[in-house]
Amino acid sequence: MAPPLVPEVQLHLAVETVEIWERTEEALGEMGLPPPFWAFAWAGGQALARYCLDQPDILAGQRVLDFAAGGAVSGIAAKKAGAASVEACELDAFAIAAIQANAAANHVTLETRLGDLVGTDDGWDVVLAGDVFYEAEPARLIGGWLEQLNARGATVLIGDPGRSFLPQDKLEKMAEYTVPVTRDLEDREVRYAKVWRYK
């Protein structure tokens, strides 16, 4: 199905949150796993995807990293907007499989990378980071890394629906979108997601 804000992109998305969470735990034989982030089009990722499609000049011919990609809605949008290459990274092997399935559904090619890239610099021209500032310590590490990439000349775009640890004082707002969301994930029906760049 297509996420509400990005009808141009088709994704394999979960309809029922708890069921897919339980099935993930069953498949791995583990309990207490984190939510299957890859099975949903989060508001920050949708905002980034919409921005990429509306501002293709930023992506055209560029090497792009979709960081903490989830199901890669942003990376797919970047590729559709004309990026030369898109690398989507995730910590979860299920997410890598979801990225590959979603890319195929959109007839685009994304490179995938399993692992934590924080602190890495492979020379990307554009870095997309959606919904990454929701926990204090990871937000500090990710924010410092994204600042370094920005300082060396990468275009760093952040999609965020008002997460607690977004370093707003270091950012400037590029766009804002109203994104319909799932109540059982976000405890509301609409999020106001913004796209930011470092000042």
C-alpha cells in the first residue's frame, strides 16, 4: 500500500501492529523484542520522502544514505527523485529484507547495509535520517555524527514529528507536513512532521 503522504511509493506495510510484532518474536524465538520499525511508514520518514520527491534537485545524481531506514520510504523516494545511488542501512535483518522487498515493489535498486553506521563516513552527498531522535543517548551520538557529516559538506536532511531529543537549536526548518498516523503506534491520528537541515 502507499503511505498517506507519499502516494508515489508502494510499501509492504503492517496493518495490525501487535500481530506482526508477535510473529516477529515467534520467528526469532525471542520475547521482548523492539517494535518492527520496518513494517510501518513513520511520520518523519514520510515527511523526508515527500520532501525528496518535491525537491528532486537536491537528490539528482547524488550518492545518498538512508540512515536507520526502516522500510526505506525515504530512500525509495530519493531514488525516484533521481539519486545516482541509495544505500539504506538498518540494525535489523528483517528490515533489510523489507527494504529489498519495498525497493522491488517500486522497481528501484537500493544497496542495503546491516549494521550501525554512526561514526562512519563513506562520502555520501546526501544523508536522510527520519525519526531518529527519540532516545537521549542514541540521539546525542547520532546528532554529533550527523553534524560532522554536515560540516564536511554533506546535505543532511532530518525528518522528525516532534521527538523529544531533536536538537532544534542547531537546525533550520525546510518544510512541514500533516501526516495521518496509526493511533496504536503514535497515540494520535495526525502528526505534524518537519524536515530540517543543519544551520
